[in-house]
Amino acid sequence: MSSPRCVQFAPEAPARIRAELLAGLSAPVATIAPKYLYDALGARLFAAITVLPEYYPTRTEAAIFARYLSEMAALLGPAATLVDLGAGNCEKAERLFAALGVRRYVAVDISVDYLHASLERLQRHHPAIAMLGVGLDFTRSLCLPPEAGDGPRTLFYPGSSIGNFTPGEALALLRQVHAECRGGALLIGVDLVKARDLLEAAYDDPLGVTAAFNRNLLRHVNRLAGTDFDLADWRHVAFFNAQRSRIEMHLEALHDTTVRWAEGERRFAASARIHTENSYKWRVDDFAALLAAAGFSASRHWCDARGWFAVFAAHG
């Protein structure tokens, strides 16, 4: 049995990360990119969110795969190379290995350090599959290294993470995904528009786990950018913006407060907000049109019985 290979592809320098964060905090509408929600504690908090009764996406998507995976495999054909975008613990992709006949697995996440232990475990369980971990922030640019192989690829992007992007950003990313498929296919999870009360409960649970997840972002920013956020000064806010068809998450100042860093500061008045995440909700026809605009053909989708979530498959 060989060991999985890992490459950190185009790692971000700490100075660049810090500059990005401070630029967002200094903007007229303060923002922090949602990728910074996922430090070690943030990842654990998100894992807790996925088992909350209010948070339907993870279990609804899993049920769709459990029911329709054989149909998906018949449509897509064998996936000699499976590329897992935002792989995390790799568990979702592992469930596809047998059905898709995977021979090479490429796990992509922002840091290979996060992937290494998962890939070691996977390699023990699937010794015949060649495995590669790629540390890459594909929210900036998706360009896989030569180690990912030359032939057609099936790219896998579950969990409705495409919703973190505006429609224009999603189109740009999907065009890059199409290029990286190299004539292969895409399998992607998409959260659908539904009743406001269901959406808002999923992002503002009564136990406060999502609030802790969002507020933990400030701890991470303090470490990365040298800011002095006090979590006690901020509360979690989440709501559905129907006009833009998206959930918005913010952190709202509970009172006038000033956040400082080495070269400057920003004063936030009471009720001022920092925008931390969007989660766009799609209609089936609109997302199918987006895939077509990105260059994909012959898309098909599968939904749960309530029509809350969809998994799309499309050929490159």
C-alpha cells in the first residue's frame, strides 16, 4: 500500500491574508470572507451544526445520495479520477468510490495539513486507489497541479457551498470547474429556495451553535490580523434576503466599540454590522441555466421529496 501524496499548491502568505482581512474590515461595508470561519474550532462547530434538527442540508443531501447514487453513477459513467472540492474529512467522497469506480482520488482543501490524517485513513481502507491531497484556496482560482492527472475528471462539490458565491462569482467558478473536468463531469449539491422560517432556523438555531460558529470568526481574525475583537461586544444575526435569494450572516455590535490593530482602528457604532457569509438559495431551472452558461451539457438533478435540496450531475 502506498502513502497518499500531499502538495500545498500556491499557499497564501500570512501577510496577504492579513491584508485581505484588514481591507475587508476597513471597507465602507465591513466584511470578512466566510472561508475564515473554518479554523480548527470553527470546523468542529460546523460539524455540530450539521447534526442540529434545524440544519436540514447535510442530512437531506445524504438522503438524496443514498437513494439515487446508482442512477447518478449510470448517468456519469466510471470516474477514474474523482476531484473533491472542499474535501474536509473526505467522508462524503468516500461513499462514492465503489459506485463510481474511482481509481484516483484528489482531495482539495485550503490546507493539506487538514487533509493529511483523513487521507492516511482513507488509504488504509482503499489501498488500490491512488490518493493526492492538494492545499489550494480555489475560491481565488481553481488550477489543479499536474499530479492530479491528465485524463477526464469527475469534480465533486457537495454541501451547497456553491451558495457562498454570488451568481456572478458562481458562474466564474463553474467555468473553471468545467475546464478542470477535461471532458469529464460535475456532481454538485445545491440548496433550494424554501419557506423563510425553515431557512432562518437553519442559520440561527435556538441552541446558539451557529451563533458560536459565527462569533468564533473574530477569534480567528484576531490571530491572523492582530486585531483586538472582544467577542462579548458582538452578536450573531442571520436572515433571509428574499430580494437576493440568500441567507445573510452578520456580526452586529451590541454597543459602540472600537477595534484596533497595529496600523489603525475602526469604530463601530451600536448595531453596526460585519457581513460574514452569504448562502444563496437556487431554483432548479435557474441553476440548470447557470451550469449551461458555464459550459456544461446534459445536466440532470435529483431532489428530496419536499424539494428542499438538489444534487445536479452534468457532463463537461
